[in-house]
Amino acid sequence: MQLVDRLLKGDKRAAAKIISMIEDRDAQAQKIVSLLHHHTGNAHIIGLTGPPGAGKSTLISALVREFRSRGKRVGVIAVDPTSPFTGGALLGDRVRMTDVGVDDGVYIRSMATRGHVGGLALATYDAVKVLEAMGMDKVFVETVGAGQSEVEVANLAHTTVIVEMPGSGDSIQILKAGILEIGDVYTVNKADEGGAESMVTNLKSVLPEDREGWAPPVLTTVASEGKGVPELADRLEEHFSYLKKSGKLGEKERIRSEVELRDALTETMLEKLTTSKGGKKLYEDVLDKVVSRKLDPHTAARRLLSGKTG
Amino acid sequence: MQLVDRLLKGDKRAAAKIISMIEDRDAQAQKIVSLLHHHTGNAHIIGLTGPPGAGKSTLISALVREFRSRGKRVGVIAVDPTSPFTGGALLGDRVRMTDVGVDDGVYIRSMATRGHVGGLALATYDAVKVLEAMGMDKVFVETVGAGQSEVEVANLAHTTVIVEMPGSGDSIQILKAGILEIGDVYTVNKADEGGAESMVTNLKSVLPEDREGWAPPVLTTVASEGKGVPELADRLEEHFSYLKKSGKLGEKERIRSEVELRDALTETMLEKLTTSKGGKKLYEDVLDKVVSRKLDPHTAARRLLSGKTG
């Protein structure tokens, strides 16, 4: 397939086209992504999450420049609706990224995942594959921090970076509510604002000193000035080495593959159920019974899957 | 089942027990929820979402009191990890709700949905059913606003309330990024702080004047003092009436049922695949091939579902 060939040579327009097809759930998209699967598995996938206002996109821009200076090819997928990469287009400030936008070794893409039942997972996984297949060494995925999405990004990424900002007890409250378990590297960004040190201290006091051989570091950065960014890049490389040496990379790949396999199973099953002869009508009939409370969803599911619908 | 009988009589301890079973994915939970299905369908389900700090939980507390004074039974499910109902327990401020906590006509419950692949949907839907079955007239679901989750709560709820706070362009940025389409009622809370009026004006300028016969109102509230809360409660009742009269309630129920049916189909299918004779091994073998890039997930899914695994 010509589009795939172009992508494998690193063509950004092919990447843009394929990711748009993924977003639009184009019939061809699934086939293309299937073809890409065996061209993946070499990139380092880095999830970056944190509250709106923590400066995640500025930090990613700085990391892109840092890794470019180290000779790495870098891709970015932004699924954070508050990201300038994503929502910013509406306000006209997408320019913030143009300094790296003309470089052939960088590709940045925002994703509109809203409206897809099933969360950010499926489309984002597919988009990451596109960036892997086009030869990116590092793929950043930016999401906003809000409970469920951190877990999803932690499943998707090899290395999860939690970006916090100085100050508020709120941040600690958010932390306690779920991201202590999933961060591999923590950074307090905007560290030139007051309160960064106490935020670092607070974080260190609640984080584990050792998590299966890895001690999650707590850094400080001022992304807008590039301060602390080389150190952050070093920690990301160290974590990737740790994953490889410890065998954890294989475990992570298995989790990623299982998420994808389950999504694919659901999609394939629904397609089978609703496109077979009479299948669509049967599905609608059963759904009607769930709506009218004549059938509960689990009984309905069992009947649909066994082909019986009394 | 005794637990179900107790729940149907409004027993809060039975509700607590069943929701814990749902969270723990207890083997009995699915059966119980199935039994509850035909005792549901009468409550008004109200989703409440917005950024951390907008005062969502204080607003819900005020709405609980308001609806109690109108003789309604009220349930609350908090799936927002930053909510005092949820994360607050860690900080010891769960007390904020105790003034309504002793009332038999009120039941408040936080949900730990983290770690479940598949998002907030499934467990939250089940918990809402528990509250419907115990006889609640109004069921509030609190989530934090962050892109995907608003869409999920809009699918779950009959009426979606977007809670904003005065000030920041950030709020407008967030709004533009996805919640303009899903709010049925908007309120700028903490309206005693400066900037509420301009926030209201901004919201009104971007919201549609009419959405299929409903004009999403933009209110102001000071939840901590109860200001504007009776008006908000009135708008919620009006929206519920509108849904019933226009036939939209049926459409919403169909969407809700379809989300549940699809989740149940996935669960049932995975159970079938992995518990049948040799099924678990087959599943693991295919997963191994996906991990090693010998098979792509979609081809793997088709093979698993057709029973062929060459």
C-alpha cells in the first residue's frame, strides 16, 4: 500500500493522512494499522500527564529540542484537550510549536478522541504505532491528569512522567488520589515560581523509595527556559535502560498488547454481531429489551453471543 | 437474594456492600446488578462535571439539601479523584458532607474506578443502578472535567451540568475544547469572586441558543451560601420535563443501554474465550504473538473469534 510505504520512509504527510483516517474511523485505517504492527516495537514511548496549567506542552517542546540535539527522531501525540497542541488551534496559538515544526526529525500531532466510547485508548494506540512505524525513536503522549486517564497513559507508555507545578495542596490531593502508583519520573515544572521546593519535599515524602528496582526521581524544571530539561531527558533514558535490563519492558509490552487485543476483540465481535444476516435486527431487538428493562445487559450479552434471543 | 431485598427497601448498608462488590469485581456483583436492572429507569440521573476547584462537591451538597427540601430522595456517586467525597477521605475532610449524611433520604458514595481498563463507564453505570434500585429520585454523578470523561458522563446522565468558575481564559479554552456540545445546564460557581459576569457573557456567546428545542441556560451560583441553588434545581427539573416531553429521554436511555450492552458483550466474550477448555492457553499464545509482532491485534482478534489460531 503506497501510503504505508511513504510512511515507512518517514513521510509526514502520509502520517497525517493515516492518523486522520484513524480519527475518522475510516474503513481502511484498521488494515493500515495492522500492516504497521510488525514495524513497531523499537521506540521509547513516554507518557506525560499532569493538571492543566502545569506547562506540559512547553516541557514537551523543550524535551523535543533536547532529544533532537542528541540525534533522536521525536514524535508527539497530544490527547489533552487543554493542550495548546490540541485546543490551542482554536485560539490561534498553535504557533508555539513552529520552531520545531519544520524539522524532519520531529512530528507533532493532536488527536480528537472525544466522542469515542472506550476512551482514549484505541485511537491513541494506533496513532503511536504510526509514529513508531515512521521511525521515531521517542514518542511522547500528552494527556491531562484526571484520574482514569493517568492509568490509561501508564498502560500505553513505557515511561510515565508526572508534571506538577509549585504550590497548592490541591496538587497533593490529586497526587494522593491516584498518580503515586504510576509515575516513573516526577517533575515540578515552573520551578521558578514560589513553593517548588516544598512541593518536591511533599512529593518525596509520599513516593516510594524503591519500586521493583527503580526509585522514581523528583526533579524540578523551568521548561520555558530549558532549565532542568537535560537532566529530565537523562532520567528518561535511564528509565528506558532500566526497563530493558530488568525485563520490565517485556511486561509493559504485554500489557500494551493486551489492551490492544481486547479492543480489537470487542470491535471484531460487534462487527460480526451486527453485519451477519439478520444480525443487525437481532442486536436492535435485544437492545430494545434492555432499554425497556425486559432484559438486563449481561443476560442480553449472553444471549447475543450464544445466538439465542428468546 | 437477601442483599437485593434489603437494597430495594432502601438499606444504605446493603448499597454500600453491593457497590464495594462492584468495585472489587466480585463474582456475585454481576448477578446482583442483573437482578437490579428491572428495578431501574425511574430516577433522574444528573452528571456534574468541571475543572478541579470549581466547587462541584459543595454545589452537589447544596443541591442535595435543596432537593431534600422538595421531598426528593437523593443519591450521589463521586468518581472525581479530586473530589472531597473521593480523595478527601485521605485528607480527612470527608466531614464536609456529614450534615446530610445522617438523613435516610440521602446516600453518598465515592467510587474508586482507577485501574479498570475501559474507563469509568462500567462500574459507574452499575453503581448508579444500585442507587436507582434503592429508590433515589435524583442521582448525581460527579466527575472531573478533562476531555474524554465529559463525554462519558454525558452518555451516562440524563442531564449534564457543567460547573465553571469565574476568571481565567483557561476555562474558555477548556470549554472550547469539548464541553460546549454536552452541557444541558451551565453554572458559573463561586460567583461572588470577581469575573463571574464576564465568564457568563463568554459562555453565552459561544453556546447555542437552541439545541433541539432546549436552550442551555447559564446560571451563577455561590454554592457555599446556597445562592442560586433553587434556580439551578428548577432548571434541572425543567430539563428532565423537556426530555420526557420531547422523547429525548428514550434516546438517552437507548445510548445508556447500548454502552452497558457493549461492555457486557466484551466481558462475556472474554470470559468465554479464556475459560473454555484450552481457551486460556490459546488466548495467551495469540497474545504472545501480538507482543512479538508476529500477529497484529486485529488479525489476532479475528483468529480468536473464529477459533482458528494458525
